[in-house]
Amino acid sequence: MTSERDQAGRAGRGGIAVLGAKVFFVVSGFAQQTLLPRAIGLAGYGALALVSVPINILNSVVIASTVQGVSRTIASSHGHERAAFRSVFRVHLVITAIVAALFAALAPAIGAFERAPHIVLPLVLVALVVVAYGVYSPLIGLLNGRGEFTRQAGLDVTFAIGRTLSLLAVGWLFVHRGWGGTLGATLGWVLAAIAIVPIAAWLALPLRTGTAGRNVGAAAIPVGAYLKQLLPLAGAQLFTNAVMQIDLMLLGRFLSVNASETQVSDEWVGVYKACQLFAFLPYQLLLSITQVLFPMLARAKAEGDPVRIRLYVERGARLAAVACGMMVSVLVAVPGSVLRFAYSEDVAARGAHTLRILALGQGSFTMLAIATTILSSLGRERIAALITMSALVVVGAACTLLTSRASFGQPQLVATATGTTIGIVVALLTAAREVRKTTGGFVPWVTVARVLLALAVAGTIGSFTPTTGRLLTPLVAISVAIVYFVVLGVSRELTRADAHALKALRG
């Protein structure tokens, strides 16, 4: 019993360390994005966004699928971790080399699609980030599979700091030398990604298990079997990240078509990127709910307990809906003040209306991610993947139809945000129907109605608030959140039972 408690304690502390590192990663990324326009200019920031979109989609697939795949392999290779890691590491090296080479080869085509030839060289250069991540991610998966979460968290924090400093410093240097801020920031990213690899290798290798050296060949993993496990993980990540980024890619293209000069187009891309930074916050901050729900639902399913499954789904989804609604209400109510908190007055004025719409879409995406996680944890991965893929298709079609017909500048940003929101809401409704069909529940309809009411009231009151400076914005945001919760309390959505549930969750 004591041993089990010790193991649980270590796992809990490790989980807290990883969660803290992820929060730090989000915060450092937020700081990085707000400082970059000052270091390389708004146009350089927009051009860097066009470089980042395709490579971030690819990197997210590489990192998430690799860490999960290697972690599962190591965790199930008791006494043969060295041979298992060598087998999967070779697979990932080959995949990484192929993917990086293909991306570099496609750089001219991506630049042509975006009507932005000035991003081709940074796109070729950033392919080196794929190579670095392809080596770094298996090492993180090794640490994760061995349960060394504190080391994993330390690497995440180290890389977050190094990447932010390198992006800003090299980008600023290139601007002042007249070499281009976008190219400099890209080079800074590459340098940080390469630098973290030897640090990760030093921490993860050699294997620190007493049985690592025995039966070296016994746990060699068949390539076919490993790829069969890896591809579904990669596919799910690909669709999810593509849905989050396709709007910016399409916007960049249509802005370039109508722009009188490249710099003006890049500036508008930078404004939309600033809106995305805040619109993604609900998803980033509530992602932990999916990480908690997945194992709980999988365990309840394995035990054949449909009542517990429905209870977990309804409680988790309702909690997510209430929390997501609170964050979205602030973004909808005072979008100009929120943007002004991190960016210039110009960005706030140009992006406020776009953020108001995009916040609704990305709030819906948060709930879509939770719904697809529920389906995946209950063995309906294919349905979840099809729903996410359909969201990608609808978002792409809606953005193309609306943005291509809108006037240059702010109307195109608003059209893109509208198309994104339409596509995600359609996918969310489909996912919610499938979850209800599978488990018997999702977010209760009465909760949906009350959250929408509270969001509407808070948003309406906030719309009469003028744009505030950085010092007052947090107070205004808190005031909007209070209005939101007051409406939920008056409508009897929040009760004493919720307070007890929160205390139990904290425990």
C-alpha cells in the first residue's frame, strides 16, 4: 500500500510539473507573440505568421504523435527499453528526414499559393526545425514513458525560454542590419530548436533502468506494427491543427491578391494573428479537461459502466462549457481592450471586430475538441477523425467563399473569422449529436441556453465600455466575468453543489 501511495505521489507530482510546464509554455508563447511585432515590425510579424502556419501544423503532428508513440512503446517494454527505443528512434529519424525534405521542396509552392515569394527562404530554413523536433520528440517520449515527468517539464521550460529569447534577439538583430526581421526570427527559431537537442539527449540518455542492458534485441519493435499505431495519432493531430490554422493561410492568399503592396498585406495578416492569439486561449487553457476525461472514460468503458460514462461526460462537458463561456464573454465584450493589452492601439482598432467573431468560433472549437476526445476515448476514433476532417473542409470552403468576395483589409478579416466560426459550429453540432448517441449525454441543453444567455448579457454590457489601457483592462475583464457568473447564478445554473464539486476536484 505504501509503495502504491509513493508511486501515486510521484506520478501526481510529475503530472503537476508537466502541467506547470505547459502553462509556462503558453505564457511564454503569449509573451513571445506580443513582443515580436515590436522587435520585427507588424509586417514582419505577419510574414512570420505565414511561415509559421504550415510548419506549426507539421510540427504539432510530429511532436504529439512521436511523444505518444514512443512513450507507449517504452512503457510496455519492461526490461527491454534500450532495444525498443533504438527501434522506434530509427523509424522516426527516417520519417523526419523524409518529411523535412518534402517540406523544403514544397516551400516555393507554399510561397506561390500565398502570393508571397519573400517567405520562401524562411520556409526552406524552417525545415531544419522539423529535423530538430524529429530528434527531440523521441527523447521526450522516452522520458515520458519512463515516468520522468520532472525532467520532461524542465526541458519544456528550458526550450520555451530559449526559443522566445532567440526569436526576439536574432529577429531584432536582422532588422537593424537590414536583413529582414522574418528571416532573422526564423533563424532564431532554428537555432533554439537545434540547441535543445543535445540537452535533451544528455538528460534522457543513457537509459537509467537497471535492466536496460539485458536482452537488447528482445524488444525490437516491428516497423509495420509501430507505424500502424503511429498513423492514427498523426492523422488526428493533422486534422485538429489544420482546422486551427487553415483560416490564416487562406486569408494570407486573398489579402495578397487584393493588396497594392506586400507590406500592407502582411500587416493585416499580423492583425489577424493577434486576434488568433487571444481566441485560442480557451482551447489552450481547457485542454487539461480532455487529458483528465480521456483516462476516466476509457476506464469506465473497460469496466462496462454506462452510467458512470454518462456522468463523467455530462459533468466534464458542463464544466468546460461554463469555463469556456466565461473566457469567450470577456473576448466578445471588450475585444479592443484585450488586444490593446498586448498590442498597439492600431492593432486593437483594426482587429476588435474580428476578435469578437473569432472568439465565438474558437470557443466552439474548444467544445469540439472535448467532444472528439470523448468519442476517441470510447473507441470511436474514426468518427472523431471524420468530424474533425469535415470541420476542416467546411471551414476551408466557408473562408474561401466569404473572404474571396470581401473588400481588402478589415472586411476580409471579418469574413475569414465568420467562415471559421460557421464551419466549427457545424462540426460541433455534429459531434455533440454523436456524443449524445454514444453516451446518452453531453452538455445539458438547459446549460447551453443559460451559458449563451450569460454570454449575451456580458457581451452586450461590455460593448458599451470604451477601449481601455493596459492597467485597466484586467479590471474590466474581471468585471465582465463577474457579470457572466451573476447571470449564471440568477438563472440557477451555478449552485452550492458546484462549489462542493470544485473542492472535490481540487483534492
